[in-house]
Amino acid sequence: MQDNRYDVIVVGAGFAGLACARELASGGFRVCVIDRKHDLGERLHTTGILVKEACESPLLAGLPAALVRAVPHIRLYAPSLRSVRLGAKDYRFYTTDTPALMRWMGEQARAAGIDLRLGWAFRDAVRTASGWHVPGIGHARFLVGADGARSRVAERMGLGRASQFLYGVEHEFDDVALREPDALHCFLSKRFAPGYLGWVAQTPTGVQAGLAMRHRAGTRSPPDIEGFLRHVAPMTGLPGGRRPDSIRAGLIPCGGPVQPWQRDGVLLAGDAAGMVSPLSAGGIHAGLRHGATIGRMLAHRLQDDAMPMLPAMPAVPAFAFKRMLRWAFDHAQFDAPVNLLLTARPMRRMVEQLCFHRRGGPTPDPKRAD
């Protein structure tokens, strides 16, 4: 098994890693993807909420309709729980049966000819004259670290590592229905979510409710999701006191792209490379784009040994504007102005820019919760 030879070994079978592998496999290259999980649907750290653009990724082509639920609106709540309903013509968000989605992606990877090895934890790699040797897996020209915010590949290979994080926790409740299931409910609150927000959404299997906050080194206080759920239950219809059917939690990088992100035939992709929106913490679409871009870059390099190694900068935006807004969110988040300005045009335009690319606006509100 150790003598297996690949063009690329990818560490991490998440969105970025599988997008990278699929690009390479479609070009006829031998790819191995390893992941420490024995089941891609276990120990998840992603909400699985997809933007419309993510659903248009080739990686998700043919996604079974039963695994997703269209959510056409956002209901944005001020700390006072006053709210505004927003939407955009022909734009949808999609919640997912996330464990089933990840398993389906793994099946599609194997069908595309990718050698997917589950239950393999990356520990180290050895430089050789022609690439990298991963003990127990084999040899490859290139090694890609798509193994998340605390990337072991970045640590062991001396690449840049994320240093700024949000910490999020999410509860899932099976067979529960919201009063307003066609909206992604987003709650701004310095009390419950300093530096970010809370969310509640209808999924194909029930309801997911989450909370994230700025993670500070040395602090151990987790988000008060139980208090948050009690606080928002009257607005959402969540049953009080019910234990969640599943819980997931983890760190979300929010400092923008890391440097260096590639060196000596090793590259980072997705969360490991910091390819997550510093403001919205959206990492699935960015991970799909970045993983696919890395895959195409490696395919071109493998086809032409004479071309320069790789560009010096990531082939995606550096999130400069969103990093500025992230600083403002961290240092100037106050509940009173949000309570006052929630329905004002500047606030709406900012939300439209972030969520709908300014295609949105207020929509008829059946609840008249404003």
C-alpha cells in the first residue's frame, strides 16, 4: 500500500478537498483523498447552509432534491427581536441534510475514480526527490492540505496558519417545524453572539439552530446556546426544553487568507488557507471555488513541467472590505444602534450586499413582525 503512486494526495474530504480532487480526476490524474473520519457524516463542523452559487458548483451537480430545502428569505432580527424580512428575486439559500450530503459527496468522489481513504489521520509527510511520501498512503507529486481551520498539514509543513477565529455551536432538532419555514432567521445580539450572530433555519429533516461568537485565545466560555434558544423561541416556534438530536461545534477562521499558503509542492485549500468570509463566516462557496481553483492549477502544472510552479497569491479575493467590516464588528458592536437602524436603508443595503449581492430588499411580511 505504501508504494501507491498518485499525482496528488489531498488531506481532508470536505468541500474544498473534494472540489480539488474532482477537478484533478476529471483531467485523468490519479488522486487520493484521506480523511481521519470513518464516516463523512460524523463529527461535522459545518452548518451545511448553501448559497445559490454553491449549488451551481460542478461538485454538487446532481445533488438529490431530498437533501436540500430552498429558503428564499432572510428574517433579520435586532437585539430587541424587532425584525425585517428580506429577499431577492430568483435567489435562494439552501439548508441541507448535512450528514447525508457529505456521504453523498464521498460516494460521488469514488464514482469519479478518486481513491477516498477514510479513517486515515494525517501525521506527517516526507520530502522525496520527486514529491511527497505520506506514510501508509503512498507517494505524490503534490500534497494539498484541505484539513480545516487547525490544519495539521499547515502545522507540519511550515505553512501559514489561521490565528483569528469565531467559535460556533449548532443544535439540530429532528421533525420540528418553524412558524416561518421559508426564512433563514438571523439574530444580531452582542449579549449572545458578540462578533457574529445566531441563526435558526428549517432543514430537510427538522430545524438547525446555531450561535457563534468571536473566539479569544485563553477564553473557555462557550456560546450560551441554551439561553439563546429560550430567548428566540417565541419568535421561531422552537419547542422549549427539548434536547437536541445532534450537536456540532468548531472553530471558523475569520482572519482572511493565510501566508504562505503554498511552498515546495504543498498547498492549502479552503478553511486551511483561510478562505472563509471574515464577516459572514461563509466558507462552503469559498471552499468550493478555492478547492476547484487549486485543482485546475495543479492540473496545468502536471501537464506542463516547464511552466512556473504556482502563483504567489491565492486565486480568490483577499476579502479586504469584509476584513475591514470584521474589525468594525469586533470593536464597535452595540445593540442600541442596531435596534434603532435595523430597517433603515443603509442597514438593508449592507445586508443586501452581503447576502444577495444588492439584489435584495424588503419583501411582503406575512407576520407583520416589523
